[in-house]
Amino acid sequence: MKFGDFFRKWDLNSIKLNIKFAELEFSPTEDDQTAAWDMYVELITRITTQPLAQNEGDEATALESVYSIFGITREILKNKGKKAENFTKIAIIVLNQVIRPFTAKWHRKKLEGAFENSTECSIFRNELSDLQTKLTRYTKLLAELAMVEDLTEIMGDNL
């Protein structure tokens, strides 16, 4: 399987891959599997994939939970990086193309007081829901990479 096929399999079509990278063979190592498992556990157990009802939680905490994925990913990469080259390539792309645009936008808006405005909070929650859909797909990809049962199906109907 090629990297491009792997991303398409999990409906991560919005991710931009250069042709050379998309055509590279994808053959995960045991370290890729371990790194994928570590990230899978983080994503499946936080707001990145779990619904946030309109009358629950708060936007600032949700934003910080999403942002924390950067630090968590960096730690996994430091621990496994060179030995988990396939995972590294996937994780960096998801951080920079999926998560970063969301956190960059909403960190600025938070500093401007957006979370004091109910309309902005509603927009945030809608965009968070869109991000959750993408990150749930990423989580499914990680489950396959880690060679574990995908538990996203028992989470509910947040897709």
C-alpha cells in the first residue's frame, strides 16, 4: 500500500500530499505500531474525538485539549521518532494540515474575547465538531496502524 492510498482509505482526502510522498510504499514497523497506539489512546480519550454537547464543558478547555495534541505528539516523536518513520510522517501532516489551522484561528479569537460571545462559542463548537470528524478518521487510521481493535465505533454517532 502507498501513503496516498492509506490516507484515502480513511477519507482524509483534504490532506495535501506531494506526489512523491503519496507514491511511497507504506510499510509500518513495530515502533510505528507502538507510536500509533500511544497517539490513538490520547485521541480517543479526549475532546478531539468525543462530542461536546452545547450545554456541557467550556470552549477554552476544549481548545486547550486540542492544542495539547502538539505536545503529546512531540513526546511520542522524541521517544520513537527515528524508529517510527511512517508514524512520524503521518502525525506531522495531521498536526500541520488538520489541527494547526484550527488552533491558530481559535487561539487568536480566544485572546480577542471570542469565548465571551455566545455566537462565537457556537461557531467554535461547530468547527470543533468538523475537526472531531477528521480526527476520528485519523484515530481509525491509527487503530489500523497499531493493529488494534478500532473503538471509535462504540463511541456513538459523532461522525
